[in-house]
Amino acid sequence: MNIKKIDSVANKLVIAFLTNKIISPIPVQYTKTISQAEKFRKICESKIKKPIIGFKAGGTGIPMLKKLNEKEPFYAAVYKNNFLNNNKSVKINKFTLGIELEVCYLIKKEFFKSNKTVTKKNIKRFITHMAPCIEVVGYRQRKKGIKYLGDLSSDFGGNVKFIIGSKKKFKNIKVNNLKTNISNKSANQSVDGNTGTVYIDPINSLKFVLTKLKKDRVKFDKNFYVFTGSTVGVVPILKKGLYFGKIEKLGIVKTKII
């Protein structure tokens, strides 16, 4: 594949990411297969010099994976400038896909010093806190919908903003069957969900991301967040205003869509 062409397309998407602009859709050759989309994403991420605060799991809904004929989710970096505190506002455009409600974990940097195989049991000792969070998802491109999982993966994971609720010190509670809800009263919109829809459960999704980081030899010298995927699917934003997310036993998180 033409390296100069890939680099040129990546530069356009990177500039759009940094300047909050919208560009024409990138060629489908970079999105049709998840392997090519992941290569393209990593090229784009290598060009970003802003601080990374963590990583997200994307495409964690098993029905969605089956529909797209994929075997597993993907992961992508999350940058500090796209990370907001509770109740902050997010400006959207017509290429915003929707809003999600997720469980996130804060992980000790010492994880990267461990040589052990990643398991659901041994990763718990690296978790310091957990919290509810909202992810606003969308493109930096003039396109709508999801035809391939690579559509999201190639475009910086499809992340527009993450909004985090109050963090709680990690306790080994069961997270495979917690009730969740996201709502917007002004739109008369309320969507129920469950943590069990997140790639079996959020801890399993966390394991997936940490395993991928090890495989890709990612190194990090700070504690970092892992966002484990939506418990309510991609909820369409029917109306601007306050969106209120609640995860049983974890708490609430809010954002104003403008």
C-alpha cells in the first residue's frame, strides 16, 4: 500500500482531530477491515503530541460484533483534551453518532511492570478507582452510521468527549449485572441498560484492553483510565440539553449537550 498516500490521509484526519473540523470521508480501504483500520489509527495516534490519559474499548456489544462479522472489539487512545469533569458541556454536530454510558477504571502504572499473563483475577490488584462515565461518539468526517467496525476504530476510536462522574475506591463488586440508565428529560428520552452487555462484563472488557496494550508493547509512566464500553448501546441524541447517566452501585454522571 502506498505509504505516502496513507500518510497524507492520516495528516488530514489528524488536523481535523486537533482543530475540531469535519473533513470528507477517508477512503473505505482504511476502514473496511479492522486490521487495516487499526494500522491507520496507530499512524494517526503517532502524530498526536497531546497527553494521553487512558484507553477505550470500542465495539464491545456482542450483537453489534456479530452483525459486523467481527470477533472482538478494538481499543484506542483517549487524550486529555477530550476528557471532561462531571456536568461539563459538549458541543456536537450532525456527524455525532450518539451518547453512551460506561464503567471506567483507574489503573496503576505498575501494571506495565508486570510480566504475568493478564487475567480477570490478577488485574484487580492494579485498579485504584472506578466511576461512571459518558462518552459522546462521532466522526471527524462527513459520514453517518456504522458500516464497518473500522469506521469507528480508524477515526480515533470514534471518541468525541468523555465525561467522568465521581470516582469511588475500587471494591470487588460484581459488575456483570448492574442496572444502568441514561436520560434527557427535556426530550422525554430514557434508555435502560445493563453492564452485562459490555463484552460479557466491564472487567472482561478491561482485561481485553490491558491484554492488547501488553501485546502492542505500550508503555505508560502514569496511572491511566480504561473506558470499557457502552452499557446502553449508542443512544441517539434526540435533543440538546442535560443528559443524566446512572449506574447501579457506582453513581451518576451528567453532561450538557449544546
